[in-house]
Amino acid sequence: MKIFRIFVSISLLTLIGTLLNCNPKSNKAMDQAENQSSNKEMSVEGQKSKNVKRIGMIIKIKPDRLNEYLQLHSDTNPGVRDLLTKYNIRNFSIFMTRLEDGNYYEFGYYEYTGNDFDGDMAKLAKEPRNIEWLKTCDPMQIPLNGEAGWMQMKQIYFNK
């Protein structure tokens, strides 16, 4: 009977030791799996940011329409912001300044985060609310150098 108890005790200690030794290995394996998963997520996020198309644009604004234009683009006017988001346009910003020539110029910037820029822009162009928005805004602006609208600028630098 005493030998049986010793055998059971040794077996239990061995089993407990094995379980204790397996747990850290199991946790390490789980940690490694989580890290790999996390790295994959970071890689996907990194890929997303690598695929971002950054657009800078410039156009003049008619001085006699300046106040109307500013009011139209105020934070209280929802405008077409939801449509921009729907078609993968993020961080859309418009800046304005008056240059030495006396004209007001707008600089626009946005980031396109989708996978089909031309397709998304074609869909956005067909949205009735966007069509109306452009009918309102376009007459307030003066395209540069014979452009039909905003002149797209060449990106020369981006700080990651």
C-alpha cells in the first residue's frame, strides 16, 4: 500500500510538473501566435498606409463669392462629407490664402484609401447630392491654367 501511495504521488508530481512545464510553453506558443497575428495586422495596416493615394490640389476662389463659399464649407454644414467617406476619401482639408497677386487661392488635400480610385471617383461623380454640390461650388471657383476644376499637384515629399 505504501508503494502504491508513493507511485501515485510520484505520478501526480510528474503529471503536475508536466502540466506546469507545458503551460509556459503553451503560453509562449500563444504569445508567439498572438505576436504573429498582431504583426500580420500591423503589416496589413502598414500595407494600407502604403497604398494611400495623397492628393494635393489648387484653385482660385472668386473674391465676390468668398463669404458664401466659406459658409458653405463651415463645420455646421454636412455638405457631402459622408459621400467622401463612402468613396474612401479621408482627411479632406481645404486651406485658403490671399497671395501677393491679390487673388484668393484654395489648397485642397485628401487621402484616398480604397483599391479602385478611378472607379470610386466615377461613382462619386454620379451621386446626385455631389452633382448638386459641385453645381453650387464650381461657379465660385476659377480653375488655373485652363483646367476644368481643381488642378492636381505633384506630390514631392511625404513624411512617414
